[in-house]
Amino acid sequence: MGEVAPRRCAEGTWLRPGRQGGPSGHPPPDGSAVPDSAYWMRAAARGRGAATAGVRTLSAWAFGVGVHRLYLNHSTMNEASCRVAQKAGFALEGTRRSAQLHADWWHDMHLHALISPSP
Ligand SMILES: CC(C)(COP(=O)(O)OP(=O)(O)OC[C@H]1O[C@@H](n2cnc3c(N)ncnc32)[C@H](O)[C@@H]1OP(=O)(O)O)[C@@H](O)C(=O)NCCC(=O)NCCS
């Protein structure tokens, strides 16, 4: 897996944590100032818990620097991504219908979020 250490997190921007292979960042789709998180593993590295570990590490770092809420989106067709989100503690909040254009057509998207444990 690539480097997990986040590089930037600020109001109005998004998490951009490291090199290809670990979690990566996307602009918030709704224009909000809440950091987004996403992940992508090389095929040879999948199935070892690395994505889940990376998301957990990224989340802990983000909360440690004051982020209150993290979210992620994935296609409802992407069961592995859904599983990673669940294992990393991101609760499923709902389905955004036909919300993202993929190579084949518009996909329904699951919205997951994780709230900082700090008061
Ligand atoms: C999604 C992805 C990041 C997961 O990476 P990973 O390192 O394999 O993830 P983990 O090993 O931490 O966990 C994978 C979980 O998904 C499950 N899983 C894998 N393929 C699955 C499938 N086709 N259907 C259902 N569950 C699946 C695994 O069993 C595992 O769950 P478990 O621990 O309960 O058994 C990786 O598959 C990937 O890079 N896919 C392509 C890019 C992508 O889709 N990114 C997400 C975009 S939102």
C-alpha cells in the first residue's frame, strides 16, 4: 500500500493523503466543507485489509487535527467498497440516486459518514 500520511486538510478543501495505492481525496460533491475520503488499491494488494487499515488511519489523523465529520461515496454496485466503509466505521446514511456518471452509465451512490468521537 502507498503512503497513508495525509498532506492537507482545511476548511473548504478535502483530504489528500498520499500516493497512489492508499486512500485518496476527491472534491466534496455537494460543495460542502466536510472532507471526503476515498480509496483505491492495486489489484495485487487487495483482500488483505489494507484499504480498511488505511481508512482507519486517515480517519484518526483527520479527527486528531480537528475534523468533525468525514464522508465517502461509492457506487451501490461496489460491494467491496461498501464493506471497507462499514469495517472502518462509516455508517450508511442513504442512497443518492443516479448520482455519479461511471463508464457504463449513472450509478446510484451510497453515502457513508463517520463522526469524530471528540465532543
Ligand atoms: C475497494 C478496495 C479499495 C478494497 O481494498 P482491499 O484492500 O481489498 O480492502 P480490505 O481488504 O480492507 O477489505 C475488503 C472487504 O471487501 C470484501 N470484498 C471484496 N470483494 C468483494 C465483493 N466482490 N463483494 C463483497 N465483498 C467483497 C472482502 O471480503 C473484505 O471484507 P471482509 O474483511 O469482511 O472479508 C479495492 O477493491 C479497490 O481498490 N477496488 C477498486 C477501486 C475502488 O472500487 N475503490 C472504491 C471507490 S469508491
